[in-house]
Amino acid sequence: MPRIETIEFIEFNKLSFINSVRPLPNLLISDWSDKYREIPRGNAEPGRWKTLRTPYLKEIMDEMSPQSPTEKVVVIKGTQLGFTEVGNNIIGYYMHIDPRSIGMWLPTDALAERHAKKKLWKMIETTSVLKEVVFPRNKGTGENSTITQLMFPGGATSIYGSNSTASYRSDSISVAIKDDIDGFVDDVEGEGSPVELIDNRTDSYANRKIYENSTPTIDGMSHIQTEFEESTQSEYYMPCTECTQMVKFSIDNFKYTHENYKLISDVEFCCPHCGSLIKEQNKTWMMDYNNGAKFIDKQEHKVKGFKVNSFYSPLGWTSWVRIIEEYLKAKKKLKDGDDRLMKRFINTRLAEVYKPMVKKTDADELKKLVIGVDEGVVPKDTWKIVMAVDVQGDHFWYEVRCLLYGVSYHVLQYGRAETWEDIENIMRDQYYDVNERAYQVTVCAIDSGYRTDEVYEFCIENEDMCIPIKGKTTMEARYQISTQERETYNIRLYTINPNNFKDIYDGKLKRSLVLIEKRELSKKNVITFHAQSDATLYEQLTSEYRITIKNRGIEKFDWKRYKKDNHLFDCATYNTFLAEFLHHRQQKRPTEITKATLKLKGSKGTGKSRGRGQGRIDRSHLDNY
């Protein structure tokens, strides 16, 4: 067996080596497209492909050619610009000129099959050089193609949906194409982001090529935003028709007149250098690479990144007038508090991420929630004490919280700890109220997403108080319990949807700030901090904010971090889970229960005195208080 595996490994790398030293073809992808590519009927402009029609695509296609040393090309784009066809041209080129194994991914299996039928097979049928090399479907003998598996001598092209788990475990590929990656699933059954898993399938090839594009979505949650930031961030510059200085199309440089958000004039581009007003019909000359138009890099990087907004759409496609009309309509809706059209405009026309309108809690406001109880002193009306730990590479953050009757929280102690011994000492310490009554932590939740084995071992050694916890935002349930099998011991893992408990905590925090303004902080359901609380706590508790996301018609809420350190906010989230898990909201003071029981067991409002034995209270259910 070892001998066979070694031979297979050598043969595989031999093929990879042969591919890497194969003589480079003369044609670039843009040249091949102009010479061979035919656009089928049914499209807006059928017939021979002309790169000059969409000149900003030339450099992008040529960077994906085997002659270029660039391995990865990233495009953040507006709509109606032709970038999906770039992926098709790449596939056609490598099937015909430089046969390799090719993989193409779209957001879903349904979109993948539709793209294969409507685009790729139509391209093959109308482009004669491809029709000659691609094996037809169901031909009956020899090699067969399928709708999503295009076979040809020397390779194959496979089309997948990002939700197809099998597509990430198949054979290695030399060319990877990822279309509309902001529509991809965020995680593939716990194995990670499909954007990264696809790249992993190309690792075996020294001459690999990766192309990905998308219109962006929400700031901080956009796949293409993350990819573009780690690239050259190039934008397309063109000569001004008057002063010949290099300019780019930006919405801030367009001039027009409107009344009550209705466009009443032509839309012209104003040169930021000479102030000349340029009409739309002149953009064809400006965008022509033969006249000096080109991408200019913002930064040096091995990944080539390109940004193109919809103002570059060729004459006859999406006009400047239409784009500005959409912008004015979006502004009018935004004025009324509806940001949906503005989000779509910014994403699909400007090729930029959208930053939602949110109300962030100000860190300085939290100072108002400090009460005159010293650190470590248990306040009046405390029911139980809980603790949460956020695990870092070489240290920990923790919060010890009092759960008070009336569904209130009080931060008893927080901070950074360096060792597991420190955590155990804090967890097992005794805390006292002003009457010297002793309290101890009831349960401690420890984040197991990092240093998992250490967390499990610590929780096993302290199973009377500790539980391992893990966050998973894709869960439908608020939390679930599973058994983790270890070599010598099984342990129960508590997996929670952190967004649910962040919502609860944030709502209680905002309620507390409202009540403090009304001087009503003594009411139920509030949060308070000990007297020695400082900026570390306030900054970390306001490190994230809640946003509303609407993607492909589905609206959901999520949390976005905008400050570096959020450890204490994580601890607050875990402690909020513990409060819910322990049924904190159902707890009443013993005196409240006594009164309720007396009312329930006493006479029904007759006003008569009770006889012997009437109204007697069963106190057995109070033993845990």
C-alpha cells in the first residue's frame, strides 16, 4: 500500500509539472474571445464578441491568461457590465487552447444548472471551435458530457452551486471561477467558507488561476468586500475629452438638475481637473484602451483586484439618466426612513458595500448605569451569581454577574485573567453582601471555540460548576445540548445562537439607559455596574451593533463588530444565556411567592377569618432560595 500511494503521488505531481512547463499559447483570453467567441441569439447583442465594446474587461481577461503570472483576480462590480461573460470566456479559452480541469461555482445548484443550460451550452453551440472539442451530451459511446459536466480532451468543466458539499471534496482543479460570491452560503456544513474551500482545490497547481466576481452587499458581511480589500484595488481611469487628465466615473462628479427628486435635465460628467461637462455619448472614446484608458492600482498586492461601477456600462446598455433617476428615487425613500432602494443602488450601481443606518450605544452613556456598590460586593435582592469566560490565545476575559430578583443584572466583577488557575480561583471565590452573607458562582460558561481540548479538560475537572459553550449563528433553536465524546470521558456541550442572547442583553441595556434618564433605575429588568467600572467595560460592551439584512428577499438580523475588542460583550452574551437557561425571568422573591400563595390558598374575598389550617403555606419549594 505505501508503495502504491507513493507512485500515485509522483504521477500526480508529474502531470502538474508537465502542465506548468507546457509552452505558453500565443493568444490571450481577450484575443481568443475576439477571434472565436460567438454570442448566441436571444442576447441583447448577438454575433461576434468585441472586447472593445466593454474595454474595461480586457485587462481582467488577460490577467486570467496563462501568460500572466497572476494567480487570482477579484472583481467588485455593478450590474449590466458583462462580468459573468468573462467567466464564460475563460472557460472557452482553456477548453480550446490550454485544456485543464476547470470548476465554476454559482450561488445555488439551481442557478448553476440554469447557467450551464442557458449560457455555457449555448456558447458551445454557437462557437465552432468549442463545438469541435466538447463531447456532446448523451452521444452513446466513449466520453459523455452532462448538463453540468462538460468533457473535452485533456480536461473537464464542472458547474456547481455553492451549497453543494460534494463540490469541495472532488479532484483538484487548475482553473476556479466563482460567480456572484456574495450570494454564496456563509458556511458549508461547518467546514468553512466556500470562497476559501474553492481556493483550496487549486493548491496542487503551480499555474492555477482563480477568478471571482460579485456585486457587494452589507458592510462587514460581504465576501467580495473582504476579497477586494486584500488586492490591488484597481479602478478604471480614462482621459478627459478636454484636458486629457486621467479621471474615473464617480457619482460625486455627475451634474444634473432635479425638482422634488424628479430629473429635469440631462446628466453630464464634470471633469474634476478642468470642470468641463462631458456628455454620455463621449464615454465610448474615453473608455477605449487605445486612447489611454487603463486600470490604476491603489496598492501593491499579488492579488489583482478591479472595481467597476455601472456608470461604465457601454452606450446603449444602462444609461446615466437611468442610474441618476434610480438614485433620486432612493434618496426620496431614504428621506422617509426606507433605506431598501438606497441599499440596492449602492450595491448594484456604485459597486460599494452598504452601511446600514443603525443607532449605536455610546460607551460614555454606560457610565450612567454605575451604582454605589463596590466591586465584588453583592447587591441587595441577588438571586444567583453566574460567570462567563472568553478564551484567548494566551489569556482570558471574564464577567461575574449577579442575577437579581426582578430580572435585573449587576456586573459584580470583570477583567482579564492569565491562567486556568486564575479562572478557577475567581470561579470558586466567595462573594459577600453588606450583611456578610456569602454567595458563590452557581455555574460558569466557558467558550470552547478556541483551545477546545483545554476547555473540555477544565470543565471535566470542574463539572460541578463549569459547562463548555459554543456559538453558532446559523442555528434555528436558541440553544441545543450535545454530547462530545472524549477518550476517557464524555462531556455535554451547550451550543447557542449568540445573536438571540445579544438581542436580549442589548434590549435590557437600552431600557436601562431610558429609565436612568427618567430617574427610574430602581425598576425591574435593568443592568447596573459596580462603582469601580471603567472605560474597558464600556468600550467592549458597545463593540458591536445590530443590523438588518435583506438578501435575496429574506430579511434577518445580525450583529456587526466595529471595535477591535469585544471580549466582555461575548462574556455578557454567555451570561445572558445562563440567565435564560436558569429561568431567571420566572424567579420571584420569597416574599412575593408567600403573598401569592396566601392569596391563592386563602378565602375568596369573603372578609371572614380563616379557620385552623386555612392559608397554611408550603415552603418546600423555597429551599433553593
